[in-house]
Amino acid sequence: MTTPIPTCRGFTNPAIVLVRNSLLQTSVPHSLGYTTTTTARTVRLAWNNRRNLATGRPLGAAAQPSNKGKNSKAGPTPPRAPKPPPPAPARAPAPASAPAPVARASAPSPKPTTRPTTGTTTAAPAAATAGALPLHAEPGSVGYARSLARKSTPTTLYEAAPQRMFLVSSYTAGLFTVLSGGINVWFNVYNVPEGTHALIPWAFGAVGAVMAAFGTRFAMTPSGVIRSISVLPAASSAPASGAGTTAAAPAAAKPKASTAAAAATPTSTSTSTPATAAANSPVLLEIRARRTTPFPFLPLKRMVVEPHQVVMKARLYNKRPTAPPHETAAEERRRRQAAQQYERDHLMTAPFRHGAWAAGTVLAALRRGLTGEGFAPVEVGRTRYKLDITAGYALEDGRALDRIVRVEEDPRIAAARRG
């Protein structure tokens, strides 16, 4: 049987107890469930670890029953559950007379400047903002047209090819047919020989009228053909209200006894700039076309309209499978060299070839005059015009014009183009 070693309580001298308690390490339960080991210098000792300076025994030991005789039977005492931390005391509300806490010094806010406001000056920025919309908020066609209108010079969307042979053939055919009908009527209707039947003048008169109608049709074919379509710059298409306002400013600034203060107040009309007027102005198209009268040598008709007033019955752009540019240029170069070599090798038949080419060109022009081949109908306002789609210049192969104007495709024209 082993004899238990008595535990030394140390000296009961108050000074030694104080030094020993100051060096004692204490396990303090944490509020989150785990324990931390700290020294008594930073953590206050629990009630059970306090000792009496006179006896050296811990305070509160008398209230606890002694377990000397039960240590060998009951075993070690289970550890106590940690006490929950006491609730934080509620902070009393500050009295009404207590001074307010001092706030940190911050940068002084700028004082609002007071200006004389009138109805016209406050409405000007709102009107300018409502009129000048950003490009991404507008439809694609209008935004594209505005980007072209920002240029300083007119942007050509379409320009027809030279139509000299077409004009000469049309007017020549019209004049020849009308003169033939007139000669026929003169000799066979008004100067009928004696002894002819009474119905013969009526027959020749009908033939003369038909020939005159054909001649008029030939002469009317070039009328209404559009020569060019371009987008006008916004600066030139802006209304001239700014100039009138600027000219009227000196007269309005004359001193008057009753309206001196009102004259000194700036208005929205006087502060308008040409740039703002150009940004708010609508996009305008300039169209030059031949007149609808069947007379040659007349100046072209110039029209300034908005894009929505132009209606095309077919798209100008026709997507076709084309070879790459370098292959097209090489093929054109080879074709030109072969034609020149053929001309040098066949000089005797050159006049016949050139004559056949001229006759074919005239016949093709006559065919276009009779059937209206190669022209697409275009409505400008309520007037019908024609657009040559066989040759000419078109910006972006016609895609630019298709994006800006209205396109109402005719099924018959679309089927003819696909065929």
C-alpha cells in the first residue's frame, strides 16, 4: 500500500503568498466554449483561487464539503461547466441636455450659387438634351445617316453612269416616230387624193396617232431618271434661325427705361450655337433628277427631302458571288491583253467589229427605252422616278442607300432580280 505524498501548501507568509499568486497561471473559460491559459497579471483570478492572507486557505472553502475520504471511492471530481458571461449592462439613453458628439472635420460643401432663372433659360438645356439623342439610342438607319451628315461636304450615295447614248437614241427615236406620224397624217388624212374611199383617211389617221404615241413614249423614257442622291451636311441643312437671332440682338439691346433689366437677361435663343442647331437639324437628302417633261437640254431638277420621303421598290444592293479582288484584277488584265492581241492580229475585220459594237449599243439603248429595262421605280413624295441599277456608283455597293431610305419591295421586281 502506497502512502500518498502530502501536497505542500507553501508558506503562509502574506508576502510569499502574494508573490506566488502573481506568478500563478490560471485557466479561464472562454465564452465560445474553449479555455485559455493566461497569467494573473492580465486576467482576474476566479473566486475559488483567492486565498486568505492569514490562513493561506482559499476563500469559500468552508462552504464546500470536504471530499478527503471519498477520493479513493468516487474517483476524480468531474469538471464544472463554465459559467456564461454576464450580460452587458444596457447603456442609458443620453439626456436631452447632453452635448452632441463632435463630428470629424470634413471638407466644406460648396454653396449653391443663385442665378436669375427665367422660363426660357431653364427650358433650353432640356430641349437641347431631348433633341440631341446619342447614336446608340436612335435606330440604325437614322444614326448612320447622322454620321454621314456630320461631314463638311455632301456624301454621294448614288450617281448614275453617263447615259449619253441612251439619251441620244431615245430622243432620236421619239423625234423620228413623231415626224413620221405627222407626215403620214398630213399627206393621207388632210391631203387625200380624189377618188379614195372615205375610210382610208381614218385608217391612216389611226396609224399616225399610234406613231405619235410611240414617239412620245420614246421621248418620255429619259424623263424622271435620277442622276444622283447625296446626304447634305448638317451645317448647311440647319435652319437659318441662328443668323436671324444674331442680327436681331443689337436691336433688342437698345436701352429702354422700362425693360432695361429684362434686356440684360440672357435667353435661350441668344445662347444657341450653330453646332447645337446642326445636331438638332434633321437629315436631308439632295436628289437631282431629270424633269418629267419630254424635252431635252433642260436643267436637272433639284429636290431636298427627308429620308423617310424616299421609297424604293427594290433594294439597290444585289449580293452576287464574286471572286477575291486580286483574282478579279488578274483576270481583267489577262482579258485586256488578249483583246489587244486579237486587234493586232485581225486588222482587216476591225471596222466590222466596231460597227457591230455600235449597232448593238444603240439597239440595247432602244430596248431599254421601249421596255424600261434596267430601271427601278422610286417614289419621292408622291412623284414616281426611276433609278438606273445597271451601271453607276453606289456607296458600299448600294447598302448605304438601302439603310437610309425606306424600302418597300415589290414581289414582281424581286422575282425578276432573282431570276
